[in-house]
Amino acid sequence: MFQLLCQKSIYRAAIIYKHVARKETLLKQNPMHGTWRRSFNAEHTCLESRALPIVHHVKYICDLPENHRFPMAKFPKVLESLLRDQVITDKQVWAPKIASTELLGCVHTEEYLSNFISGKISEKDQRRTGFQWSSGLVQRCRYETGGTVLAGEIALQRGLACSTAGGTHHAFPSYGSGFCLLNDLAVAAKHLMGEATSRRKILIVDLDVHQGDGTAFIFNDEPDVFTFSVHCGKNFPVRKQQSDLDVSLEDGTEDKEFLSKVQEHLPWLLEAFQPDLVLYDSGVDPHWEDELGRLRLTDEGLYQRDLYVLQTVIKKGIPVATVIGGGYSRDIDRLARRHSIIHRAASKVWREHGL
């Protein structure tokens, strides 16, 4: 324990020293108030809207076999829940373009993309993903990835943006896994960090109940991306990768302890790493009712978690793009309402900070 604390102290000091000279430049060129972007990865924009940008596409879904464990129907219902409760209006809903093979190629291998798009995926690889291949599945995943990229682009200009999908953090460069076929977070991070004259630094905050093993693997040797994962230690994946910072929780962890772990680490990470953008995976599978969770968070606990993350990051002047992450239940309406917690928290933060 003493050795771990010493390593953490040294690590914090090293990061702070490395980036202290850069701090004044970042403050002077706050990307939250930028107007430099003239084009977006979007089919439909809402440039005139002053409300929180929501990213959604009707093609976030595809047909699955009856009684499939993955709750595909949740994606349109997240948007429906927000519209029905008047949290948002349709005038603030952006639609992404489909992610091109060139864009996906910044993370995934050429061979994997060719096989995935053309349907040359072995039965073994299909079982590993949990999905039977279909052209509709390919299209859905590509639009979902485009949505996360678009949310990041908007956040860099507006300060905050939320997709109604995304968080496929188990996908690796050359294969899919655990309901994840394309790693949208990694693609967005790679795309957004590399498009500026001086490379942006991206912090990925992953609070899904499962470790973001694919994302951790992809950025293992990338100094400009920091992966922070808080997850259930005895849950999928059995074989964990090494994130830049992993916090493993015991089965049955409840609201207060979960939030305390986030509060313990997020502030110093923001201060030390000084990211130009945060990508936040707000998975709701830590919920006590989740079929694949093993933790004991409540709806209120998820709301307070999301509110804390957004407020903490926004107060630092750092843009945030959010994705919904994992969540599993047969009660689709209840699940969709739970996934909309992040958008409700974001709407509150948007109003309070006058973004």
C-alpha cells in the first residue's frame, strides 16, 4: 500500500510538472468557447439552437433475433423519454454521418474492417461479440461511432454534448467482444486528438460496470490519452487490461462508496493531466436492477454520479462529450429512462453554467 501511494504521488508530480508550462496557453485558448469549426461529422445540425446538443440517429438500431439479450430497442426510447418529459425538444437533436472506413481505420485494422463490413466474420468471432452478423448491424455500429465522434466535435465548440448511444469499449483493433464491434470511444479520441495543429489530450472517464478493456489496450502506449475506469472487479471481462488508472470495486458496492471513488480520483486527474476534452461513458449497468451488473447503485446514485462528473469537469473549463454505455434489462421503458439520467444531469449543468 505504501509503495502504491508513493507511485501515485510521483506520477501526479510528474504529470503536473510536464504540463504546467502549457496551462496558461490552455486557459487563453479555452476550447469551450471556440468558433473555429465550420463543418461537423453530421447529416443534420442545430447550429441555431442555444440548448444542450443531443446526438441521435434513427439508424442507431437494427433487427436482432427474438429474445436476444442485448436491449436494442432502448436507443430510440432514450430519445422518446427525453422528448416526452420535455427535457429536450427536437430542435436540439443533431444527426451524425455514418463513420467512414477511413475514420474507423484510425483504430481498427484494415483486415478486421474489411471482414466486418463484408460479413466474413467466423462463427467463433460472432459468438465472442454476442451478435450474429448482419448488414444492419454493421450500419448501426457505424452510425453509433459517428455519433460519438460528432458529440466530441460539438463539445469542443459548445462545451457539452450527449449522444443517445455509444460506449462500445470492449472492441479491440482486430476483433469485437462483449456486444462491442467498433470502439466508438477510441475512434472519437483518435480523430479528435489528431485533427488540431497541436495534438489534443483526451481523458476517457469510464464508469460502466465493466472495465473498458478494449479502450485500455488501444491507448496503452499513447501519452495523449488517459484511460480512467471504475468497474466491478469480478465482472466481465475476466481478463482485464491495464488502464492508466483502474479502480476495482467489490460486488454489492452502493451509491456512496462508488461516488467516493470517483471523487477521490477525478479532481487530481483533471489537474495533473489537463485534458482538452473528456469523453464520459455513463453506463447504467452499475444499477442494482441491472441483469449484468453486480453493483447496487440506485437511480439517484447514478444521477449524483453523472452530475458530479459533469460539474467537476465543466468548472475546470474542459469540454465533455457523453455516451450512454451499458445497461441491461427486459423492461425497455424502465431501462431507457435510466439511460436518460445522463441527459437530464447534463441539461441541468448546461443551464447552471450558461453554456
